[in-house]
Amino acid sequence: MTYRASSPPSEVVRQFVLKVHGLCNLACDHCYVYEHADQTWRDRPAFMTPATVRRAAERIADHAARHRLDTVGIVLHGGEPLLLGPDRLEAALTAIASVVGAVTRIDWRMQTNGILLTDRLAEILLAFGVKVGVSLDGGREANDRHRRYQHGGGSFDATVRGISLLRQERYRPVYAGILCTVDVANDPDAVYTALLEQQPPRLDFLLPHATWETPPPRPAGAATPYADWLNRIRTRWLADGRPVPIRLFDSLEATAAGGDSETESVGGDRGDLAVIETDGSWEQPDSMKTTFDGAAATGLSVFTASADDLLRLPVMRQRTALSATCRACPVVTRCGGGLYAHRYRHGNGFDNPSVYCADLKELIVTMDSLPLWVVGRLSGGDAVTALSVAQESFVRALLVTVADSCDDGPAADAWDLLEDLDTRFPDAVRQVVAHPFLRVWAIRRLRENASAGRLADLAAAVLVTAGDPAEVVVTPRDGRVHLPALGTVTLPGAPDRAVISGAGTVRWDGGTARLEDGDPRWRPAPVVDLGDLVVRLEDADPYRDCHDWPAAPPLSAEDVRSWTRALTGAWQVIKRDAPGQVEGLVRGLRAIVPLVPAADATLRSATSRHAFGAVGIAATDDPEALAVLLVHEFQHSKLAAVLDEHDLLDPRIEATVRVAWRSDPRPPEGVLQGIYAHLAVADMWRHRPGAAAAEIYASYRNRTTAAIDALRGTGALAPLGQSFVDGIAAEIASWR
């Protein structure tokens, strides 16, 4: 099983880049069109003729109609598109609008250096609704380092004049934003300040196009200078309250939540963009021009081929492929392997990680840390989704390690099946891999040589979830087979072998069973559906017994009804007393393990360090108490996931701390866990009315702040941990 990041090859083109003018009025030394490996611009016409514009429009309209696209993006590009002049530009826009606009809505865009912008051109762009992005690399010194005229003079003043026109109230609707190419020689704070002075609706930062053959400049001794540069800007941006959207950061945050990046620079979005050159040639994205001469070429033209013909070409479909290094990387779901062109190396083509691999990884890791510096609670849905995505990566990495430890046999066969299923049914694999106790088993397998047969159980669960008719051999244990996230089938006679089909059947010597309601041999895991929250009562998983207290035996039907009543009441209490926790619980809480009740009937709950999304709780009929236990334990689960990714504590510091909630001295991690859990509990009591609730709230608040002071005094907090605790302290202080 490998990490999945790239989307399948696109079946449609949603954005068309039209090279309406092939020349430029600047001679930027970092330009990939004129200064890099591909020099095919020299043999093309200077601009698109009306006939080429018309034929391109017809191809776009045909594609939109065939695929029933409600919108297509059309980007006017170059060279410098404003070299067309107002008359030719208006004629081109009119021709395209008359053909494509009759079929679908056009999302018009233009990328320009802004130098030639005039009132007349701005009026034309406004009339057609063309959103204009301007290329600017910062202030005068930063911009003119590269963006110069042929005679060597800088372009800053002329570009800013063009932007000032777009900033006027009349033309503000067509001002799309600023694109800045990163140069680590420029001061990032100065660049950020200079760009904000232009009041852009949006910013985007572009890594300078480079390959393994022509790597980007790197200062001596700097391992990740581009990540460092971007992180400086992101820190300022967050401190300023995100005054303007920044596409690169927004895209990486979107992938953290499992969404689309909406750019081919990062994430898994690939293949829905095509370029039409000045002569009508269909080409791959422009970034390919940095790799080798003719790299962007497809051999097709709008005069001979449709957009569908283009998409069928191997060169378009192979853009979704990832190298083995990328497939094994835990952050590949975030970066997507980086820009395809940046992977090029002579000899093996694009079968490499990005030349910016180290920078992308460092940027992502640091970005995931930065929210901890400004928020100490991590209660929101997006934050929990990001933790879930990271946990999936950890579990997959463990499964790969487990598979490598298996000799040929049923476990190895099951692994081969899982790899195939991961390609054909990624959603089903993801659903089952999210089961909290797979990680518990994998760790026990690696540390204690637990049974490798769990791989076959996992494959069977994916088969059943996907409904695939394939079969897998499983090994019953004590006459039972547990399918992670689904349930347990009991096989009479304790056979040593069974076959499970994705069609929902189990065969063994002596009988068959159906994995469906009505078959007495099949017992699905009990599920409580609270509407917006669906949680499993995990009472049968053989690896659920991983808490400080023993797990209860399987529940009776009456037990399930009792749990359902209690959870229904507790969920309403959480919505009332802890509304900020609701979305995080909805996205992250997957299972409750019923625990053996305490002999003296005191409340009992626990969380496993290695079972993200699961909490252990002994049954209680008190919804107020159950609500507190759920929030308290899920706080532990979230912080455990954070500690998997980030060094909040310095492992070199050996210390213990006495805290009000335990009689024994606690290690720093235990204290941090208690602080984080009690933060949420104090907040719940803060929302409850009455003098008694106020007294309990004050008790939790005071002992939490005392523990914060004690933990700070140990010196055990790493810099990020100090920031995290500072965020918690600031949150508590705001309550007063």
C-alpha cells in the first residue's frame, strides 16, 4: 500500500491558457519562456491571428458542450498579452465570447506585467470581466533584480503605475492580485510589506522554475532556504490576521483538510489545464519549458485535434504519476510531489521528487506547526481533519513496515490485494485505515510479533466496504474473524482457515455465512447515530483493550440501547456547554470502547496514545458527566496526535511535576496532557449556570494555570511547546 496523492488523469480540460502574444516587452532573467531550455518560441508567430483565435474558441466550445461544463477558465497569457494592443485584444475577446459564451460561462483571466495598462485597455477588460493578475516581485530593489528591460533598466515604476490603475474604484473589480516569484536573496519581510502596499485582492508566491539539471540557487549552508523564506512571510501573515488570501498557503491548508489544492503546484490536482500557443499548437503547461527543448509539445494543433484528443495523449496522462520516493512519503497528500516540471532529471525524466522536495516538506511541517503558535485548543473541524490526515499517513507507514516483515504466505497475498484495492478503491481503503485500533495492532506486531493475519482481516474489510467480488483467505482466532471498522463473524468448529468475499460471504470447511443482518454468525459493531455525529461502540476488536482500564465484554442489545440514550443526552449537553468542540468531535471521534465499570461506581475513562479517534469510557447514565468525559478524553486523543507530529517537549529534560489532580509526580508529557484536557473541562463548567458550577469551573481553571506555571519551570518545553502552552494560558486569561 502506498500513499495516494494525485488525482486520476482528468477527463476534461477546465482551464485553457491562450498565448495571445508570444513576445514580451521585458527581458526578465528568470523567465522560463525565453531564458530556459525550451526555445520553441523563436519559431512561432508573434501573436495569434484572428483565424487561430476563432479555431481555438471553437475547440473550447466543443469541449465545453461535449462535457456539459457550466464554466471554463480562459487565461490570456504570453509573452505579454497586452502587446496585442486594444484593437486586437478587443477583437480576440469578442470572437471568443461569441463562440464559447454561447455554450458556457467564461471565467476570464489575464497574467501581465502591467506596464502597458491604459484606461482604454482597462475599459475593455472591465467590459468583458477579465480578472487581471500582475507579476511583481516586491519593492523596487527586489523586483528589479530580475524584472528588467532589455537595456537593463528596472520595471518597478512602470508596473506600479499599471497596478495603480487597477486599484482605482472603477477598475478594482478586474484586479485579481499579484504573482511574486520567490528569490531568497530578497528580504521576505520587505517583499511582503511592499506587496501589501499595492492592496492586492490576492497574493501568490511562485517557486522559480528549476529542475535537477538546473537546480535553484541555494545559499551556502541553507538546507531549506525557500521554505525558510516562505515561512517568514507566513508568520507575518498570520500575525497580521491574514489580511489577504495567499494562494500557496491556502492550497496547502486545503490539502491538510483533505480538499483540492486548485493548483498544479501542490496537491493532487493534475491534468485539467491545456495551453494553446500563438500558432494554435496544443501544449502542456508552460512550466515544462524549463526542462528541455520541446518538452511542452504534444504534436497536436487546434486545427487538427480536439481537447479530448489532447487528453488521450500519454504525455498528458502520465502527469499524475509519482516517483517511488514520493509514494512512500508521509506528506505526499499535501504537496502532491510538487510541480511536475520540477521533478525533471536527465536519464529518468520525471520519475523523481521535486527539486524543491526538502523545502516543500519543511514548509508543510512548519505550516502544520504554526497554528499551534496562535491557538492552543485545536478544537475546530479543520484542525481535527488535518490531524486525521496525518494519522492516516502514520498508519499507512506502519502497515508498509509490517508488510515488509511478512514472508510469502496469506499475509503477503493479502498485502498484494490491499495494494491493488488502494489503487481501485482508495475511499474504501481510507475508510478502513481510519479504524483507530489498526495502529495498536501494527505496533504490537512490530514490538511483540502479534499475528500478521490482521492484514488479511484488513483486506477483507476493504473488500466488503468496496463491494468488490474478490476473495481473501483469513485466519480465524478462537473461532472468530474481526473485520476492522465493520464487525465480527463467528465460525462454529473453530476452523483454522476461511475465505471472505467482498460480495459479503464467508466460507469455511463445514459452513458458510453472510455478512448481513439476519445471519446469526455475523455481528456488526454497534453504531450510535446522533445525526451529525456517528460513533461506533467498539466492543469486539481484539486490539481495543489498550487503555489503563480493562475493556468490557461485548454489549447486549439492552446495553446498546442504554449507551444510545446516554450518548444522545450527552451530545446535547456538549452542544450546549462546549459548542467549540462539536465540529472537532464530528470529524474525529470514531469509536467509544466500553470499559469495565469501577467497583465503587466512580467515573472511569481513558485514552490510548496509539488509537486516535477512540476513547474508553465506562457506562454512566449521567449525560452531564458523560459529556465531560467525552470532551476530556478526546482532548487527550488530539494532543497525542499533535505529539506524533511536533516536538512540544525536550526529551533531554528528565523532570517530574506535582499537579493537583494526581497524587503521584507526573512526567512533563503527562502534565501537558492534563493541562490540555482540563482546559476543555474548565471551559465546559464555565458555560454552566449556578454557584456550584462556578466553583467547579474556578477549581479546574486554577489548577490548570498552576500546572502551566509548574511545567514552564521545568525547562522541559521545546520552543513550539512553549508557544502552545502560551496559547492555552492566553485562552484562560481571556475568560476573566
